[in-house]
Amino acid sequence: METSSLALSSWMTFGLLLAIGTIVQLADAQAFFVFGDSLVDSGNNNYLATTARADAPPYGIDYPTHRPTGRFSNGLNIPDLISQRLGSEFILPYLSPELTGQRLLSGANFASAGIGILNDTGIQFLNIIRMYRQLEYFQEYQRRVRALIGSDRTRRLVNQALILITVGGNDFVNNYYLVPNSVRSLQYSLPDYVKYLISEYRKLLLTLYKLGGRRVLVTGTGPLGCVPAELAMRSTNGSCSAELQRAAALYNPQLVQMIREINNKVGRNVFIAANTQRMHSDFTSNPQAYGFTTSKIACCGQGPYNGIGLCTPLSNLCPNRDLYAFWDPFHPSEKANRLIVEQIMSGSTDYMSPMNLSTMMKLDNWTP
Ligand SMILES: *[C@@H]1O[C@H](CO)[C@@H](O)[C@H](O)[C@H]1NC(C)=O
Ligand SMILES: *[C@@H]1O[C@H](CO)[C@@H](O)[C@H](O)[C@H]1NC(C)=O
Ligand SMILES: *[C@@H]1O[C@H](CO)[C@@H](O)[C@H](O)[C@H]1NC(C)=O
């Protein structure tokens, strides 16, 4: 009697464990995929022969390890801050040798500093991962994950994942406006160039949909004319470059419009537009209201506005990074990234359309 009831209870325990095992297996953690440029690159370019890299101090000075990682930030970048909100670990760069086995199931970051919507953007940076290649890597990623957990679970993992894509700024600053009389500026008027970019971006987003993306956060550009690099190069009196502001003002609303149109086409709100221009403008127009002493001078750099050249070990470096909206001549500080992610999570429809990320997470029953 004793032995058989013991046997029975251990069988029940075994059965229970099996059941729990099945539940755990069905509910994979929320995966997170990132595509785009230096605003969201977490270190892919460290593995490439390119000049677009952030692998020397003082990059990373406020990162948990206080060391450079390839992030174009003094500390955390936007993907890191979103991961924190999702309650997950920071997503590894796709080229990282550590991204293997179970770690693949958390997602991957395919972004590469210097790239744009167009293949000819960032040619001066040589070997970088252009958008079409990031999407090829996403397919390769899915093949690797299928070999681990099978096709059904892989499809579910990708369908349920959050995807962030940040690209477009370089198509202006590192292409159309890189040099006077650039090839693209001779080929297109600014309004026609913007239309061309939007039509190419649309193709990229539809490819992402075809590859299984169902929750895609798409950011616009910031106020391109107000970054310290442009103030240093183009401004005589400290106001933002009118030409680049005109570019951002044309591009961002058309991006929102295109996203609305492809959501209608696919029949649901797959794509969510983040109005990063508005988010940035808030603190470039009134930095003090957000705790910054300046939004014109970069923390790390040299020359007027610390906006000339790159941030290097020899650059001027501010003592308190939280007081600066810009970390280097082009990239926001961690503090500014925090304000942006705050709005992505819970901003009104002026900032997020058609909804913010916390509303989307509730809709999908995501449990961080
Ligand atoms: C970029 O290059 C890839 C590979 O050569 C090509 O398939 C793609 O159509 C190109 N994209 C544009 C916008 O020209
Ligand atoms: C700075 O210069 C630009 C163009 O030269 C002009 O439009 C703008 O009003 C000036 N801003 C200030 C604050 O003086
Ligand atoms: C955005 O998020 C906040 C906080 O979760 C929520 O209260 C609010 O209603 C949302 N706004 C919109 C427009 O979705």
C-alpha cells in the first residue's frame, strides 16, 4: 500500500511537472528585435571594418560596466531602455559571438551605425550592415531559431515579438546634405527626395511584415537641424539649420501617413509611429524644463557646440552627462533617451500613433 501510494504521488508529481513544462514551453518570453542606425546600434559595428564605431572611451562612461560597448551613448540607448520596460535583458548585437542557443530566443539587434533607407547612404563608412542585409540576417536568424525550437514556435516567437526600427536621419545628413551638390541633391529636389525615401521605406516595412513582424515600432527622425554637429557646420547664430529642419518637417508627417496607409493595407495596427521629432523638439526648445542646462552643446566633442568631428578620448567631456540633451555631436544622452522612451511608453496620440506602447502591451496581454 505504502509503496504504491508513494509511486502514485510521484507519478502525479511527474505529471504536474510535465504540465508545467508544457506551459512554460508554450509561453516563450517576449522577444525583441531591433533594426536601424547608430541611434539603436548596440555594437554590431564593433565586428566590422568601418569608421562608424563607438568602441573607445568615453563612450559607455555611464554604462553599467563603465566601458564602451559600441552604443552611441554615454550609457543606455533606446533599445536598452525599452528592454528594461519589457522586463527583459539587453538584446545582443546579431554579430556577437555570445548570441547562440537559448539567448537567441530573447531576440537580436541587427542595427548598424551609418546606414540609411538607401543603399548609397553612409558609403563613406565602408563596411556596414545596410537595411536589406539586416533583413537578410533576420531571415538567417529565423532559420537558426527554427533548428532550435521548430517552425511553429519560431513563427509565434516572431509574431509576438516587439520590433523597433529607427532609420532615415542618415539619408539626409550622410547622403543628401553630406556635401554641397551631392549626387542625390542634384538628382532630386528635397520634396521629391522625401517621397522617394518614404516609398523605399514602405517596401522595407512590408518586407518586415512578410518576415512575420506584427508589432513594429517605427521612429521618425529628430529635429535634424538642431543637433550640435549641424549647429557647428551650418548655424551662424545658434539657431537650428533651416534646411535640415525643413527636411525633417517634410519627412516625418509623410512617414506617419505612410504607416497609417500600410496598417489599412494589412488590416490591423501592426505599425506604430513614434513622433521622435516632437519628443526631441520638446527639450531642444525648452531644455531647462527637462533638467538640461543645454540642448545645443554636446557633452563630448570639440569646436563650436562641441559639434565638430567625433567624440574621442581627446575630446572635451562634460562632468555631468545628465545635464546635456546631446551626448556627442549627433546622439542624445542617456537622459534624453529616457525621456524619449517615457513618451514611447505612455505618450499621448500627439507623440504616438495610433497608440502608445503600454496600450499595445495591454492589448496583447504582455506581462513584463
Ligand atoms: C539595395 O541593394 C540590395 C542588394 O543589392 C537590393 O536588393 C535592393 O533593392 C537595393 N535597395 C535599393 C533601395 O536600391
Ligand atoms: C539666425 O539666423 C537665421 C538665418 O541667418 C535667421 O533666420 C534667424 O532668425 C536668426 N536667429 C536668431 C535667434 O537671431
Ligand atoms: C498611453 O499610456 C498611458 C499610460 O499607460 C495611458 O494612460 C494613456 O491612455 C495612453 N494614451 C494613449 C493615447 O494611448
